[in-house]
Amino acid sequence: MRQSFVNNVNMDGSAWRRWGQELRRHREAAALTQRKLASQSFLSPATISSFESGARSPRRKHAEDLDKILSAGGDLLQLWSEIADLRDIPERWRKFEAVEQDATEIREFHNAAIPGLLQTPGYAESILRNTKVGK
């Protein structure tokens, strides 16, 4: 199991800068220039540069291709996925989301309703029939 790369990041660009740093690290480890990597990935050197600086966020396909070309072992794709998953999570919920991913069990409590999977047609009908609309 790989360690998570994303810890307490916000989406002001710092997460994509982190991805760019990983890209640069893997590119340099492969002894490639930005120009050579661009040529192998059918991207422009300017695009590689903007990925590395965090000025531009890559698409999933870019992350997949670059990960494969650089033999990154899935690191670039994993980090891309973690960052992309964070886009829709409000800042205050991001730590909770990481804890939830590691959870082996999730319990929920509702004092007035039964979760959807346990509802029967009769229960749902009763709730809807007894709900006052408008007041």
C-alpha cells in the first residue's frame, strides 16, 4: 500500500505544484530533459514546464502517460487521483475524507429516520404520508 502524498493541501494551486515537483523528480531520475520528455509524451516543452511549476493541472491521460514513460510505478497517477478527488471536497472536510478512506467500518446514527438501504416501501410511504408540506 502506497503512502498518501496529499496532506492538508488546499486547492489554491499548491496541490498541483506538489504534483509538478513529483513529475520533475521522476523526470530528473530518468535523466530526461523537459524537451526529451515532451517529445516522448507528445506534449510541448512549455506544457511539461507548466506542469512542473504547477501553473497548469494535467489531465488524467497526461498523468497516466507520464507515469508510464518515467517508470514512476504509479506514483504520478496516484497523486493525480488524490488531488483530483479533493476538488469537490470542502476544505474543512478534507481531513475527515482521508480518515474515512482508511476506515474499516463506518457507522451512522439518525434519531428520526432509517437509512435508505433499510427502508421498505411501506416505511417510505408512511413517512411521506405523514409529512406536512407548506408549514
